[in-house]
Amino acid sequence: MNKSTNFMFMTMIIVSVMFSISSNSWLMVWMGMEINMMSFMPMIMEQKNMNSKESALTYFLVQTIASMLLLMSMIIMYYNNDIKYENNMGELMLLSSLMMKSGISPFHFWMPKTMEGMNWNKCLILMTLQKITPLMMISNIITINMITISAMMMSVFIGAIGGLNQTSLRKLMAYSSISNNGWMMLAMMMSENMWMMYFLMYTLMTTIMTMSMKMYNILHMNQMMSMNESIYMKFMLMMNMLSISGLPPMMGFIPKWMVIQSSVNLNSLMLTGMMVMLTLITIYYYLRMMYSTLMLTSMEPKWNNMNMNKMTKMMPAAMMSIMGMSLITMMLSLY
């Protein structure tokens, strides 16, 4: 696909997201989401890559089913309001369709499969930009009940367990994204500002991670072993991995800390404790990957010069994650 076509589709995606989140009716939200889907699908497909065509078809089917559910829920809610009949079936269907669009468990099955067939740029768009509209809509309608709490717990659980058995980094990022969806839903319970802050930091860390992988053309774990360009660069990349997994004192821990603190203040100790314990599994698989990559290939031949061009490109981004340490120290000094 040439650059002008890509630019056009990208512009349409951004405009459709803005259109959806600023509209005041569900029909307009649905229209924005349809424009968004139709703009993203041609971007997924690549000329000589059959996997990308399969990903595009999977994405299309899932998003279309979610859109039909959304329309159906609108009709049910309108009918219920018309005859003054108390039933929350419409609201439940609406929440389910938005959860399906953003890849929240139990409607997450399409996400790892779709991401496996895409390149890193498209994965980044799917994990960040494509989630803005459905998550914004969920934050408007979310209520504390057993269904939303179950969805949160399941998302973190699936994100933790699903990533354990993966060798593909794109699938690993998909499961990490599902886990973060659960945390974002918990942040929505607290306040709108909190989940937006969480999403902003998650976007920043995901961008650093995907751009690093794209730069070195890494798609699977075993390819990281051969990334022997520089031990310093590898160390920076691993730091970012720890940050995205949410290990203190990295930057990725700050949004989780904010959510934990708010939920503990609201006395939801059981839920928070379970989510923290399940997130430890996520940290484990990042640590496992980091250990084998750093330890098993740390020997450098003397003639292996550093590629300073790549180093200088990645250094500011990598330092952002590590800067989280100083930010946490500043926050601790306030208490």
C-alpha cells in the first residue's frame, strides 16, 4: 500500500475516533466505529502475506458481530424505555458489544489471533488507537456489579495465564493488553481521569515496546537471543519490558499504584488483592524472557561495535520508562 493511501486511512481512523467520542447519540457512536473498522481493515492487509488477510477477516467478523449487538441493544433500550419496562438486558448487551470491540475477556479470543498476522505498526494501532472509542463508551455506562467485576478478574486472569505458553511476542503483547484492559476497567470504577491517565501511560509504554521490536525486526522470543548488537541497548529494552509489566519502581507501576490506592480506599481489598497476584504472573513471563535474553547471550566479541544510530534513536524512549523510578521517589516524598 502506498504512503498516500496509508495516510488517508490513518486520518480517517483518527477522525472516526474523535467523531465517536464527541457524539451525543449511540447511533453516531456506531457510525464512527463502522468508519473506524472500514479504515483499519485495508491497513491490516498486505500484498504477499496470507496471515494478514486472515487477521483482517477475523477482525471484520468480530467487529461486525459487535456492531450488530450494539444496534440490537439500542433497539431493546428504546423499546424498554417506551413501555416503561424495567429490564437491563439492553444495557448488558451494549456492554458486551463494547467489551467485544476492545478485547476484554470473555470476548478476547480474536485478539491474539488477529495480532499474530499483523506487523508491529498495525499491532500498535490495534492496542492503543482502536481501543479509545469502546473504552470511552464503557466508562460512560459502567456500574459496579457482578458482571463487570467478573470481566475485570477474567481479563487479568486470561492475560496472565495466556501469556505463559507463548513464544510469539505479538501474542504476548496481545495477552498483556487483555490484562491491562482489566486494570483499565477497575480504573473506570474510580474516576474518568484515572483510567485516562492509565491509558496514556499504557500507550506510551506499548509504543516504546513495539517500536523497539520493529527496529530490530523481532517477532519471536528466540530472535531476541541473537540481538547482540549491544548489551546496553538490550538492557534498555529489558527495562522497558519490566516497566510494561508493572514492576516497581518503573514507570509502568505508577498507574497501577494509583488504581490500587483508590480501590483500597474504597475497601475493595479482595478484588485488588486478586488482581495484583494475577499481575505477578505477567511480571514472571516478562522476567523469564528478560533473564534468558540477557544472561545467555551476554558475551560480546571485541570487534562488535555499537550501532550508535539505533542507540541514539531508542535512548530517549527507553529512559522514559526508567525515569519512573525518580517519579515514584517524588510521589513517596509527598506521603
